[in-house]
Amino acid sequence: MDSNAPRAAVDALMMLELLAKGVPASEFDRLVDEARRSAPPAEEMQQLLRARDLALNVRALFARRQQRESGLAALVDTARDLTQPYELDALLKVIARRARQLLNLDMSWISFYDHEAGDGYVRTADGHATALTVGLRIPATAGAGSEARRSSAPLWTPDYLTDARIHHSEVLDEVVREEGLSALMAVPLRHNEAIFGVLYVADRQIRYFTPDEVALMSSLTDLASVAIERTQLLDQIHAQVTELEHGASQVRSDLSDAQRVAEAHLRLTDQMLGSADLGALVALAGDALDSAVCVRGTGGEELACFGQLPALDEAKVLRASIDARVSREPVRISGTPAGSGESGECWVLALGVNGDGLGTLLVTPHRPLTTGGRQLLRLTAGTASVALAMHRTAAIAESQVRDEFLDDLLSAPRQSTQQIQARARRIAVDLDRPHVVVVARPESGSPGRAAVWASSYAYRTGGLRSVRGGIIVLLLPGDDPSVAAKAVAQELAPLLDQPVTVAGAGPFSGVEGVHPTSAEALRCLDAQTALGAAGTSATARELGFLGVLLSESNDVVGYIRQTLGPVLDYDALRATNLIETLEAYFASGSSPTYAAELLHVHPNTVSRRLERISELLGPNWQKPTQALEIQLALRLERTKQSLTDPERTHAARPRRS
């Protein structure tokens, strides 16, 4: 360089050399400081400072252009990356990561707007450390995102928590504090001018975003919106294709299932029309259904079985068979599996023709039944019903005859005793044996299930049944109406899941006793209702003196014996007068002292007699209910004696002085 050249020109040339070398900005200032120490003229110093400023401006211009080129290159890489096939969540992760890397920021996340809830939620995040989690709800009316959605433009701030332009929310502010964020930018994601989400980028230092950086993020969100839309569309198409494939597979399976059902039904029909052998039919059905199959009669007896059923609760089976007969639909129950790997479920179907019950079909599949399997289940039940009907036509007719016979007996039959006895012998009913009548009235619900149960119960107990006005009437072999009534109540009430009022009467023998005994049972049923005792079981005898009034025979002597029998027997065997003591005790208002005065004995004597009475009648004989029964029985006994031996009664009656 020419040594005579002005100093300013030399320093300006050196500025160009530093600019060409790309040295740091401090080197330009160092050169100015060196020139200032040589004390150049003011004009030259001014030219040198201007040369430095121009050099720094050129340097900044090149740096900005280089940064823009770098950003554009990164944006091109991002666009290329976004063209790859992703699932939506994976795509959103790529976008969040690229957004953070483009501006070398600490954190980024994407939120979607929920139109139903009216707010937003975080769908993905990158670079978060503590508080921000996927699924976090973001208020729609607060935060930088709401401002960006409202203005449909990017919004940025160098320090989020101190920026008064933003409508703050405690939820968002807490996240910003937990993450230690300062600078933040929110850019809306849009599709066809509709904003569906927001891309957030943030830094933990105070930072002023340049227009180039804001433009770069806007370009990224444009690319991201297109990629998100494309991915969502591809997901919809994939879901539709999957659904169509599943539908086609289901159609093929249904066609195969229908063909298998048709072939199995044809084999069942051929078997039924051929030998009508129930065992072979059940085996064929079990093989077609891949199940254990059993046919039971109306009394629960096994008629034919194939395979091993699970251990079943017979009460559940009875309930399910009645439900199946009433609803005419299969009923599924559970049991204890017979082997490992089995579910233990059992399908119960009613077998019958023209409303007549023939039995029950039990089916336990080895694998879940398909639609065709359930159809084959019904076809099997129909075929088995026809096969049973072919074998049991006489049994069905007998069931109808038995029901008609009891209806005639309950209607005060006009036939002679010899004709009725002949009919009874034809259906194997021996009315010369002791029988009882039990009537039952369900207090609510469908009477159909109770009627079905009554048929099964009469068959199992060897009795007859009838349904009259919603009341079940059962004629059962036995000599204890109380036991029979309780047995009916204990089985029928749990089966119906509702209260059942049950009354019994009898026992009786002979044709003539059916009608009056049933009338007595019905009067007892009405008495239970009048007493507010619906849902209980009782007999006329158990109703005490009410039973005497309700009883057809008005067995006063029996009532006296039932109430006072032990005391009467004691007096007869030992020539004592406990009955007179009882009369005096009640006549004196339950006072032993006054009773002693009436009997003209010492009070201790009365006390000893009362102790003996307690041993004979039990410790509760003085309680109101039993005391009332005893006083009524005493009055009836005294009346009976006055009619049979007036002199003895007059002499024995205690009188109060």
C-alpha cells in the first residue's frame, strides 16, 4: 500500500480486508481505537468511523442473508420431512421438534381447538421439562393462543408473564412459571381460513423475535397445516378401507356361517324324519354347534345328552326355563366349567309345541356362538320339540286331561262320584289318599311365569294344577297343608322375585273334599290379604280362632284341643283343676291374688298352678296374642260343657265374691 496515502484511506481499506475475512465485530472497533491513538485529523477520523459503520452494516446484511438462507434451507428440509407418511401424533411430534430447531428455541407445543368443549388441549409437546403435558386444557379466551386465533396472525412477546397486552390465565401462567419460559410466539394453524389449532414456540431467555423469524414460523405453520390435513384425510381413508375390509370379511364369514347352518338344519331334519331318535338328534346337534347338549323333560329329568355340561344351579335352570318359555327366547346362565379353558356359560331354551311345554334344551358352547350359531340353536330347539312331540303326544294329551279334571273338581262337578273316580284312575290320581289344596297369588308381575312354574311343580310332585283368576290352585298329595304351603312359597317367590301370598287347606280324602277344601284355602288367602299379611304363607289352623271361622268344617273341638290340649289332659289324668285356675286368672284381670279369692285358695297355690300351666303351654302363654287364643278356647270349652253337662258347668264356674 502507498505510504503517502491518507491515513483514513489506509484504515478504510483495512476495514474492507477485515470484512472479507469475516472477523468478529470487535476487530472493527479495535482498528478504530488504534487510529484514534495516533491522533489523526478530525476529518480523517470521521471518515474512518463512517467506513467502520458501513463495514458493520454490510457484515450484518450478509449475516442476515445467511441466516435467512439457512432458515429457508431448514424449512425446505422440514417440508421434505413432512411429506413422509406419518400417523397424526407422530407428525405433530415432527412439527413441534422442527419448530423448536428452526429458531434454536427451548420448547414448542401444539394445541387443537375442541369445538364441543369450547376450549383447547395440548396434543403434543417438545422440549418440555415439568408442567406441560399432553391433554392439558387451555382456555379459549386467555393466553397468546387466544389472541393469535382472534387476530388470525402470529403473536409474540419477549417476556410473556410481564406482557400486559395478553389476557392472562392462571393455568397458562403456572405452566410458563414451571417451565421458566420468557419469550413466546403463538402462530395459528388454519385450514380453508378456519383455525383449528395453534403452534407455540418459547425460549427461557428474554428474546425479541425478528420479522424474518416470525415469517419463518408462519411458513412452517402453512406447511404443517397442509401436512396435518393430508394425514387426517389419509387416516379417514385408511379407517374406511379397514371398515370395508372388515365388512367384506364379515360378509364372507356370515355366508359361510349361513351355509353351515343350512347344512346342519338339513341333517337335523333328515334325522328327525328318519328315526326320530332323540339321542342321535342331540349328538348331531352337539357336533354341529360344537357344544355340550342336553334335553330335559318337564320334570327336569335328562332324556338325552351329548358332552358334559358345567355344574349348574338347578334353581337358576328352573328360572331360566320358565323365562325362556314365557319370552320364547334363549336365556343364558352361568355355571362352573367342566374343564379348563371353558367359560361355563349355558343357553337354556324351552321345548314345546302349540304352547304345550315338553321340556328344556341346555346348550354349553365350547366357543362363543356366532350369529349363525344362535340361529342354529333355535333350529335345534324346534327340531327337538317336534321329535319330543312325536314321542309324547299321549303325554301332552294327558297333561291337558289332568288340567281339565282339576277344573271340573274345583267347579263343584255335576258328575257322579263313580264317574269322577273313574276319570281319576285314568290319570293315575288316587283321591282316596290324603291330599291338600294350596293356592298361591303373585302380588305383581306377569302371571305367565307363575303358570309355567305351576305346570312343572305339579308334574314333579304328582299333583294337579289350575289357574283361576290369576290365582294358582294346586291339588297335592300329602297330609300337612302348612308344610305344602311353605314349600310352594319358598320355591315360587324367589323364582318370580316378588312377594307371593300362599294359603293351604286340608288334608282330605275322597272326591267330595276337593271343592270345600279349595274354598277354605281361598277364604284363608282372602283373610291374609285383609289382615295386611300379603306375601306370607298360612293355613286356617295357623290363623287361630280366625281359622275356626274360615274353616268349612268349623272344627271347634280341634281348636280347643290345639290351644288347651296339654292342660285338659293334665286335669283329666291327675284330677286337678288347672282349667278353672285359668278361668279365674283371666276373670280377675290376670291377678293371682284376686284369682285366689275367686277360687277360695291361698295365693301361693294359685302361683304354683300358674307355674305348672307355663310348663304345659309354654312361657309365652300370657302374651296378648296367645292369651286371647286361650281365653277364646276357655269360653268355647265352657260353652261345650254347658251344653253337654249343665249341672257340672254351673258348679265348676268360678265366681267373684
